[in-house]
Amino acid sequence: MSTTGAQAPDEFGLIAELFAPLSAGCPGALNLTDDAAFLAAEPGFDTVATMDAMVAGVHFLPDDPPELIARKLVRVNLSDLAAKGAVPRHLMLAAAFPKGTGMDWLRAFAEGLRQDVEEFGVSLIGGDTVATPGPLTLSLTALGRVEAGRGLRRSGAVPGDHVYVSGSIGDGALGLLAVQGRLAGLPPDAVATLAGRYRLPQPRIVLGPALVGLARASMDVSDGLVQDLGHICRVSGVSAVIEAERVPLSDAARAAVAMDQSLLALVLTGGDDYELLFTVPAGAARGIESLARRTGVALTRIGRIEAATQAAGVSVVDADGVVVPLPRGGWRHF
């Protein structure tokens, strides 16, 4: 992380210059001049709140471009709202910047926030900024709204449901290898595609609300496809089967797996995709096809929900129905 550029002003000057302009869409944010925001309750809607943290060296590389760090922070949180069927409205940022961080870096970080605040139609309404002797640590709270009582949850999957994912799986985990220079032999355009998917995920904020009334259970793929489907199974009291050959891969990911077959396990368990993972009744295929056309997002059936057994959880099988052994289920922080 660069410390070049003029020394940063004090906390209040920093907020006034870089972050207050991002609150313009919400009068209740008070131009970030107070220590709280005032939000009017919206009759007929539930407020959905989520919070994710990112730490340098864990969720991004310390020398990643600051504007991309900011945008990834926004997007991983908006992805959680999308998985609940919520429309995003507001953000709150808590940032612990390493001492000596220069204004050039901070301005670039704020510019990344500005780009996504505008792209996704949200407002920054508050938070906190501090200095730290440790690594850059960022936390974002995202607030959205969904029609009262209709928000999507991890619970709700039932035996016989079909399991779907949006987009493609595995790009995020392979993208980390790409930015670390660990995919030698892969064409440069494929490396760039995977790196871009790792650094700048695409939250499915149009698809998510459109799943309300159609999906029975939903979450986003952040810690790995197998592990995240396991979360749905555990809360819903069911088990699931993933058909490995149905899991959608991008051309870049397919090229990487063709080069090294062992990467398939990483694709299934690696995480950082921020695609939506959801279950629907078996008879909903036509509705899913229509939804894919309306949203322009590919939706792929990858498996099924089954009744819980003594070995409840998620199994991955090949084209012959043989269980594929995996070294791990997904990413774990502890």
C-alpha cells in the first residue's frame, strides 16, 4: 500500500473532502456532519442489513489498486443484499487506514467508492475512519429494502428442489492464482479475465430482487460453492447433490482446468465468485428461463435438493454418479 502523496488531513477534513460528497443521495445522512444518520421507515418494506469486512493480505493483495479495493468492498456487500432479494439503498464505511497513508492513495480509494455509489444507486450515509499500525482493514455495512415478509433466506429449500447458480463458478478462486502469478502457461487474456473477476466481482442486484416469489432459498457464493450450498442444507434441514459437469465455467476457467485438472476442486470450493446460489421447485424451469432472458444473466441448474440423511450435507458427483472426493469444503476464516 502506497504512502506517497501529501499527508492526509485530520479525520474530519478527510471525511469532508473525500466521503461527504458520496452522501448526496440521502438527506438523512446530514452531509456526514453528524455521528448518525436519520432514515425514514418505509411502510410495506423490510430493511435488510448486512456487513462484510476485508483485510489486506486476506481478502485482497496489499498492493492492489485502491479504487479496486474500494469497489470490491462495495460489491461483496451488495451481493449479500442481492441474495436476500433486496434492493440496495445505503452504505456505512468503517476504515482503519495504516498510518502514513498518502492523499493520492486515499483519493483513488474514494474515487472507487464514487464509481460504485453512482453505478448502483446507493448513498454513503456514515461510518468511521481511524488510523492503525496494522494492515488496512475495511468494513462496510449495506442497507437495502425488500417487500415486507418476502425476503429470501437460506432456509426454505425442500427435497425435490432444483439448485441453480448465476453466471460462472470458479473465476474468483482462479483469479487469486492469476494475480499471484501462479497460472503460468495460461493465455494472457484468460489470466486477465480471471484476475478481473477476483478484483471486481459483479453483484447480481437486478437478479436478486427478481428471484423473490420464485426461489425458496438463496445465498451468494463467497466461501465456495460446496460449502455455501452446505449452509443452505444445514439451515433448511436437507442435503444436496451437485453434478460437477453441470457447474458453469467461463472460457478462462475452463482453459485453466484443462491445463491442470486438479484445479477443478478449487473451482468447486474456492469462493470469491459472488454469484447467486438458489433453489426453486422442480416445475419452475420455464420461469427460470424467462428470468434469465429478462435479466441477461445466465442461470444454470447444477443439482438437486434431497431429504436429509445420516450423512446430511453436499455431495459432488461426476457424469456417472460417482462421488468426487474434495480435499475441503470451502474457505474458513478460523
